[in-house]
Amino acid sequence: MTGAHEHPADGAVPVDRDGVEATVESATCAPGGRAVLVLAHTGRPEAVAALTEVVHRLSAAGVRPLVTSGEAASLAPQDRDLVSECTLGGAVADAELVVVLGGDGTILRAAELVRGSDAVLLGVNLGHVGFLAEAEREELAETVARVIAGEFRVEERMTLDVRVLQEGRVLAESFAVNEVAVEKANRERMIELVVDVDGRPLTTFAGDGIIAATPSGSTAYAFSAGGPVVWPEVEAFLVCPISAHALFARPLVLAPTSVVGVEVLPAAEGAVLWCDGRRLFEAPVGARVEVRRSATSVRLARLSTGIFTDRLVAKFGLPVHGWRGPRPGGTS
């Protein structure tokens, strides 16, 4: 996505890991009454079926479904007649809520759109783990009913701002909801990085790269790199080396006010910067990547009153047999 939130230099095009350009268009939809924007990964039949169901339920309740022209094309003609077709940018201003049907990748795509606006994002998981999603496919009917009734609370999620600099010149600027990853550009060779925190040098190491993640991202790429799971209510961000050849290569939990710097040393052949696995930028030899907490958050709709522990157990299928729980009076 290019525009107000990120500025790739020298014609760099942000893409996702599948090589698809990550663009967000700007336009408006016809106004009128309550409206909900529905985004789906329509390359999957189950997503098209879910989209059709949501469109019918919203329309029957007198709520106008907003659907992008590309996604509307996946609907049957009689279903397409129920929606207001639009391009993405202007739809956010018209919609009271954005319902996302898909996995975490689809939700991150939607987060690019709603970040910085008053729009609230609600994910319905059609993927695998889907930590950012609030509901599962089998809960779709109840979820839409709650949306129509306005029965949800809003949770603010921390995001990160990132810049790539070289010799005082800004090469690129972007943001991340889950994580920023500085990785080796050449698969055959490691990169050498020096890391500093709040302007003071911390460590130099060779490896595959390094991740800076939000609490939301602690269950994503950082988790697979051996980082800790951080509860969403915790204001902090993580730094996790990736396959580092060093004695000190432990994940770090930093204050939300910290600024992390990562410099690409000459021993490397340059690096690449991934933001949420969707936007790609170059970080050449000698470049400095700076990551800090963003002043702009993403707003997520929450339906349940359950705590994060329950979500963690359910998503990972963690064994809890033998648990007895606290006893009256606080005794075990």
C-alpha cells in the first residue's frame, strides 16, 4: 500500500509474500443508511459462501452491505443485486464496521485499510489458527446478528512504525500490525546485524534476521522464531533474532517507548524488510532500520467477554486436563 501510511523509495512496490501487489484503492460508495463493509478472500469457495450468507443477513436486516467490485464479481447475479459495489478507500468512511472473512492474512489486508480511521474491524476466521479473528465460521450467523444489534466492544491494538535510512536519507517508511522482519536477501548466506535499543548498542550477530513484533504479533512470526506469547493488554514490543549464531540470542521484551535500531553490516549482501509479510522493501548494506511504537492503532471489534488465556487454549488446542482451578478462599 502506498500513500499516507507508507512511502517506498525509488519506485519500490510493496508486495505480499506471494508476489501480489498490496494496494488500497480510493473511491466512494453511494451513501444511505447503515452500512457494513464486507471483505473476503474470494479465491476460496468457502469464503464466497460465507460472503453470500453475510450479504443476505445484512440486507434482510436493512443494513447495506458494501462489497468491492472485484469481490462482488464472485457473487451470483441475484446476490450481487443486494450489495453496493465500491472500491476500498472510500468505503471505510461509509461503513460503521468492516467484517473480514478469511484468515489472518485477509485480516491484515483489511487492517491496512482501517488503520488510522474510526472504522472497527471484525474478523471471522476461515483459515487455520486465526488469532486476529473474533469468531469462527460456525458462529457466522450469531456474529452477523451481533453486528446488526451493535453488540460488541472495541479494543485498540498497538501497531509499529518503521523507517529504512541510509546516510541520513529515508529510503522507505511503513507500519506493521503484527511484525517487522529484517531478513537476509540471499538465501545461501547469513546476514550480519548490529542491534541497538534507545540509542545504545546491544549486540552484533550473524543469522537469518530479526523480528520486532507487537503483542498481537507475538502469536505469529515471532512465535515461530521462539518468542514469548504476550497478552494483548500488555503494552510492550518484542525483539526476536531469527536463527542467530550467537551466545546471546534470546528474545527481548521492551518498553513500548523504546526505539529499536537494526543496522546491516558490510559482511552481508544486503537485507530485505517485510511488514506483516505483505509489504517488502530493500535494506541495503549500511542501511539502518528503526522501529518504534506508532501513534496510530487498529480498532478491533470483540464479541466475547472471555480472557486471552481461553483464546490461547482454544487456538492451539492446549491440553488442560488435570486442572482443578482455584478453591474458595484462594487456596489451591
